[in-house]
Amino acid sequence: MLHGDDRPPGLEEEGLRFATADTLAQALPGTEVLLVWDFTSDAVRDAWPAADSVRWVHTASAGVDRLTFPGLLSAPVTLTNSRGVFDAPMAEYVLGLVLAMAKDLPGTLAAQARREWRHRETEPVAGRTAVVVGGGPIGRAIARLLEAVGMVVELVGRRDFDGLPRLLPRADWLVLAAPLTDATRGMLDADALALLRPSARVINVGRGALVVEPDLVEALRAGRIAGAALDVFAAEPLPAGSPLWELPGVIVSPHMSGDLIGWRESLVEVFRDNLARYRAGEPLRNVVDKSLGYVTTSGASA
């Protein structure tokens, strides 16, 4: 198992061997099952030439972009993810961001810190249009919560990407919750941003590379969009010198939208269930279609 600074709770009795990025290459020979707990690391890619026996790789994340490198994609290896753990938390987080920005909670907190009594009007949420990019379980969960507060939601799945430019001019909120694939990388670039209204806001809880960050910074600086709430970035942690830290109308959070109290235990239970299935020779759940980069409906319930 590849881990970083923290180890998953309660897996010692499963007979796992623990490895860090520095020791993974030495641990891989003879290894049949690999749990990637540190899903932000590229260590699997670097150490993969030593993987002579791996048959199943499981990642403690919904996204698998760190693992879709040629060596693993071409190998007869099953790849599974932790689909289902993050759906509700991320949907709640997105709803919280929408409410916070529409009701100017950052402005309220800033005024409070200055002991300034500053009355103003805020924006409605009901009746506004949200375009949610990502038709998987996370995107659908986001759509349900936004609809619950009266928003009009356009859900854009993989087959609908070609129609996204038509929807962008109608979007009050653009929510990115898509997996990172060749089809989605850099999808929010200068051309896409130019289609948004000046009053529109962008929320990204998918992957940082869905956005061309310099284009987003330029659009924010020029006032071509009203703001952004970003939980993921091209480089993480976000460098201290990034202009995103201080641009007005921007909320920066440290890749935490899916991390509720107890999320580690939930991830462990997903892996435990699949490990029991693997040992019993039963079909695994959350099997990633490696040609697409995400779990399809058939792979989720196999």
C-alpha cells in the first residue's frame, strides 16, 4: 500500500505491507494488490517498472488521473476507485459555496473583522441557472442539492460536452465536477470563459487541470466574470505567489470539498469490501473503464 504522511485506519490486520513514495519500487515486486492511499502522488507511475505481479490497483479517490499512465493502462490490471464516498460531501460543499457567494458571506466576515456595520443587498439563488459539468454520481448529487434550493440545473455529461458552449451564455454558475481525461483537460479556457456572462461565477471541485488557470486569472482581473470558488488547482498546494490567493471574488480552499469527518474510515470500508470480493474471486465494484478514465454504470455494480 502506498501512503503519505498518514496511514489508513484499521487495515493492519489485513496483512498489508506499507510503502512510501521512496520505498514503493522495492515493495512492488511480487505484489498482487496495490492500494493507493496517497492519491496525490505520482509514485506509482515512477515505480511501475517494478510491478511484475500486480493484478489489481485500488485508489482511495474518485479521480484516477494519476494512474492513467501508459504502463498501467496497457497492463492486464484491474483499476478500481472509491466512487460513492465523496458524492454527498462534495454536493454539500458546492451548495455551501453557492450560498456563501450569493449572500456575500466573505464580505460579511471581512466587515465584521473591521467592526464595520455595512448593510447591502444580496443575490437570489432560486431561479438562477447552474451548469454542472460531470454527469457521474458527484455531478448528479450536486444537481439534486442545487435543484432543492430552486435553481435551474443543466447537467452536462460526457456525451453532452459538445453542447457546452451553447449552455455557457445562460449560466449564472458553472460548476466543474468532471473527471480529468484527455477530453476534459483545459476545457475552461479563454474561449469558454468568453461565453460566460460578466455576472457568472465558476466553481471547480473536479480537478485543477480542467481549468487553464492563466486564462481564469485574466478573466477575473478584467471583470469578465464575477468570481470563482476553487477547491482544486493545477499545482497543489497552491503556490504562495499565485494571484488566485488575493483576487477579489475568489474563494480558495485546499482540496477539501469531499472530506467530511470520518472520510478515511469510509474509504477503508470501500477497499475492505473489494478486498473481500477479490479474495473470494467475486467481481469487484467500482471498476474503472481504463479507456475512458472513470467508472461506467456496469463497472460500478459488477
